[in-house]
Amino acid sequence: MRTILLWMARNPWLRQRVPRLAFARRAVRRFMPGEDVADALAAADRLMAAGQGILFTRLGENLTAIAEADAVAAHYHDVLEASRARPRPIEVSVKPTQLGLDIDAEATFAHCDALATHAAAVGSWLWLDMEGSPYVEPTLVLYERLAAAHGNVGICLQAYLRRTPVDLRRILPLRPAIRLVKGAYDEPASIAYRRKADVDAAYQTTAVAIAEAARDGNARCALGTHDVDLVRRIATFAEAAGVPRDRLEVHMLYGIRAGEMRRLQAEGFPAFTLVAYGDFWYPWYMRRLAERPANVLFALRQILP
């Protein structure tokens, strides 16, 4: 099922037609409050009132014109300005290809550099999402350049990639902020673990290494997973190594396991919700379905009367 869903995410015919279907638009509301930034801001205000941190990501990737990237950057500058009026700043999480990485790497760096500067001015952070395996090295290079100039830039690492332990050792001297996810792209077994047990083991090992760096103030550790059992196992190992619980952030997507998120927050884990929005939701949504069977069951229920 995972393979089929990831194929559907890449299929251009489906990408064009599925978003027009009423049941698909209903189902996607599980994972995003709406397509407009106003919907996202309203959701952020509710979550902030409950004590959660917020990250925004406007959906989209692999743009083909630099003018589109300019518009995306301008949008995120508007989001950062909107956070000034809120009790805590909204952090922004961007895909490098949404800021022009396929077209002009220097223009992408310039956009990220300006966004990081703006984020620092409002007390916020800029996060770089990680995309498919061909983009890992360019994204790491972009992060290294940004981290040399800014202390408020984070990066996403994918535990299922076999190269990730080496990438972690590479960036640890930068005192990085790392959001660790399992990985949601259809990668071959030669470069990625494909069995859940192997992915979970890689995730736990990598997370504990990041947490140990966070213990000493040399990293920011964000666990980007909805696997609560895995979070608790990591916390057990981390606490045995002297890592206080407040150094283990938990980042979850809007609308997924919200009750579990509140329980983790009550137990002392800093809680952050990633709020996604925008009209380019189809491939992102199909990858979310591929991550957990429970997500598929929810989507299928939207078809029924």
C-alpha cells in the first residue's frame, strides 16, 4: 500500500485530477486547517493558547520559475511579520525547491539568508525541510552556508536514509537544530531502510545522539514523529544519559494524534505543531497517507456517506 500511495503522489495525471474531488478535499482537512494563510493563522492562535509552539509550511515544491520562488519568499516574510502580534513567534519551514533550488542555488541561498535574518529579528527560526534523496547533498550545503551566518536555522534529517549518521556527524560541529523524521519518499533499499523495524532502530539511535548534543547545549533536538511509543523509548535512553526532558521537542503535524501531543506536553516535552496549508497539497497528502495505515482508514471513511 505504501508503494502504491507514493506512486500516486508522483503521478501527474492524478495530481491534476484528485484535488478536484469533493471527498479528497474533505479528507485533507484532517491534516491542514485550510488552503489560506488566514486559516493557518487561526489554527495557530488556538494552539498557541494551549501553550504549543507553531511551525508554518506553505505546500509546494519543485518550482520552475524564479519569479514563483520570489513570491514564496515574500509570503514567508509576511508570515514572520504576522508573528510579531502573537504571544510567541511562528517558525517557518521551507522546502529548498520551493525557493528555487532546481533553478538557481544562489538565489535560493539569498532568499533563505534574508528569511533567517527576518526570523531572527522577530525571535523566530527558519527550518529547511529535506526532500527526496537527490536533494540531500544540496540541502546540506545550503544549511552549512546558512548556519555559518545565522544561529536560528534548522534542518530536517531523515532516519531511513543510510547516509544520515554520516550527515549528522558532519553538521554536529555547527551546533545544529535538527528535526528528525523517519522519511516519506519512495527510496530504493540501496540507500534507505525499508522495514519499519530497521527505520525505527535508525531513528532511535540518531535521536539519542542528537539529544546528547542537546544536553550540552550543542544542538536543538526536535523529534518529528507521531510514533509516541518511539518518543517514549528515546526519552528513556536520553534521560539515562542525563538529557532533561525539556531538551526533547516533539513536532507533530496539525490534526494527527493531537490528544497524544497534549499528553506529551503535560509530561514536560516542548510541543510544536507543524501547520501546513496551500493549494498544492496533493503530493504532500499522499505521502502522509503512506506513513501510517490509520491515515488511510481515515481517508477511506471520507468516501462513505
